[in-house]
Amino acid sequence: MKNFTYVDNSNVYIEGCRVSAVRKKMPGATTIIDAMNNRVVDMSWQLDYGRLHEFACGDPSTIGAANLWGSPPPGDTFWKMVERFGFQVTKFDRNFAGKEKKVDVAIAHAMTKDAYSGVVERGEDEMTLIAGDTDYVPLLQDLKKEGFVVHLVFWNHAGKELRESAGKFIPLDPYFDLLSH
């Protein structure tokens, strides 16, 4: 059995910053809903990518692939560090408005391609998505219906429909301290 992991970097990071804001009781972040509505995030929080890799991918001998997508700022060395922790990195430039584009589609494409090309063994290997975007609901539902083992790893506030679309949901919140750098 192999584990194939697909990470939406910006999504897991920014929502981790939001969880941190609630934990620190920052103004406007009494609850995760307040933090979302008030757009409160703790930008001082740092995700430990080595620990995320260990947590999500498991035993190195069972890793089929560890993939991470995102949009780096110009001149950033962060992505080389993430590669050293074992992730295969795919980067996309932000658009003129500073918005991240292409990531969700690229992740869905990779998961679909891996599943239906035979890279992932149906019913044997595990596919782990680390993202909280409900755009993934149809993908997870389809993969699960087709007999693929699909896990979702994300913060507790991932949408109910997304959590239910996966065969198993593993919340990151209980591991916040472990995943913090």
C-alpha cells in the first residue's frame, strides 16, 4: 500500500494562520467563524512542513508521492526548503490582482490522472488531500464511488460536505502544536 498526498499550500497555511488567531484570542477571532468573517489571521504562525510531510505521508517506505502546489512570492526561498522536506513542488504565478489561480484545478487534475492512469491502485493505495476548498467535493465523491481510498486532512472548519465526501477525515487542529514551527 502506498500513500499519495496532494497539498494546497496556500489553503492549509492561511487557514492554519486563522486557527492560530483563534488560539491566541486575537481581536475579532473569538471563534473560527468570527475570524473568517472578520478576516483575522495570525501571519506570525509558521507551518512546519517537515512535520506536515511526516504526519500526512506516513512511513517513508509507503510514500507513493508527496505533492504540494502554490504561488510563491518573487525571490522566495521557501519552496526549495519545502522540497528538502520531501514534497514535489508545483508553482504558479499569481495573477495581476495578486490572486492565486490554477492550484485547485491542477490538484484535481493530478489526482484524477493518478487514479485513472493506474498510478494509484484502486482499493489498495491511499490518496490524501490536504485542502479545505469545497470545489473538491465532486472529485472526492467520484473517486470514492469508483473504489479509491480517499482521505481528507484539514483544519476542523473544513466544510461538512467536503469532510463527508472523503472516506476518512483527519482534523489537523489536535496536532496544531506539532505542526507549528
